[in-house]
Amino acid sequence: MNELRTIARKEFFQAITNKGVLIAAFIFAIWFPVFTTLGILAGISGDPGTALAGHLASLSVVLAIFMGYLFSSDAFFREKKDGTILTLLCAPVSLRQIWEGKVLGVATAAYGMTILSVLITVAVAFAFSPVGITLPWLLLVHLVIILPIYAAASAGIIGAAQLYLGMRENQFLGMGFVFLFIFLIFGLQTFISPEGGVTVQTELFFGVLGIVLLLLGRRWAGRLSKERIVRTIA
């Protein structure tokens, strides 16, 4: 348990002190959500609170996934490129503990950035909406319970993939994730229409799917071996 906390703490502070990753995260976390939200509010004819909640429900999941990818790339792939992963593999901890510690630290940073993005987006929406906005309580459940699951699932799957794949394959992984990200944007916007808002059914769907993805990443990490990781570095 102490080893897990140590690894998680290291990855978290490394994530929030990496200026390059933070700049990219801030730009995306502010620019994309704010402008899409203003577009939603400008074109909606119903209740703005319902529209904003539905928009944030789908958008925040995509943000959590993207932030998990962004921070995990620095935590996993960077250490393979510079060779420091070899030192960590020689430490008296299991590979599962290494993966879990990294995922916990990365997911904490990714979740924090996602929440910051949501708060900024809500503040802008409140400031520019011509009428008062009342957000449903289900949105709070979504932010507190659902988003951490997706941040961890994204970091876990991407991290396991980056440890498993070779250096060349990892370059294609980043390109594939961009296409997946675009698909998620349009797919989730179709699944949750702004007029429909957040419902118990959508939250159950998000919760079950997020847990499945998290368990999938954990299972993949469990099939890794230190020898496999060492072979993929060359």
C-alpha cells in the first residue's frame, strides 16, 4: 500500500509540474468546452439548465478520457523512451502495483483538470446566458462519480497499451486515439441530446461502461510481464 501511494504521488506531482503537458491540457480544457457550450446555448430553444447539463454530461466524459490520455502518455511512454522504466521495473514492487500507482496518480491529475474545465465552462455559461440557469442534481453525481471512473479507465487502458506495444506501434496509438476522440465527440452528442438533459438511464449507462473499461485496462495490465516491456524498448 505504501508503494502504491509513493508511485501515485510521484506521478501526480510529475503530471502537474510538466509545463508542456499542462499548457496543452489548459488550452484544450478551456477553448473547446467554452466555445461549444456557447454554441449550444445560442441555438437552444428549451430550458438552458437542461441543455447545459446534457451538454456537460457528454462533453465532460470526453474531456476525462482525453485528459487521461494526455497525462498517461507522459507517465508511461516517456519513461519507455528515456529508459527510466527499467529502473522502476527493478524496484521491489510488482508490475501490477506499478501500473495501479501510475494510473491513480495520472487519473487524479486528469480528473482535476476535467473538473476545472467544467467549472470554467459553467461560469462562462452563467455569465453569457440571457436567462437564469438551474442545473439538475444528477449532474453533480455525474461529476463526482462518473468522471473519476473514466479518467482512470482512460489512463489504465492507454498505460497498459503503451507498456505492451513497441516504440513504433506507440506512435500509431496516438493517431488512433485522435480518431477515437473525434468519434466520441459526435457519438456521445448523439446519445445525449442537449434537450434531453441528464437522466438516470444515461448515468447508469455511463457508470456501467466506465467500470467495464476500467476492468478491461486492469485485466490487460495483469497480462503484462516485465520481460515483455523490456523487449519493446529496443
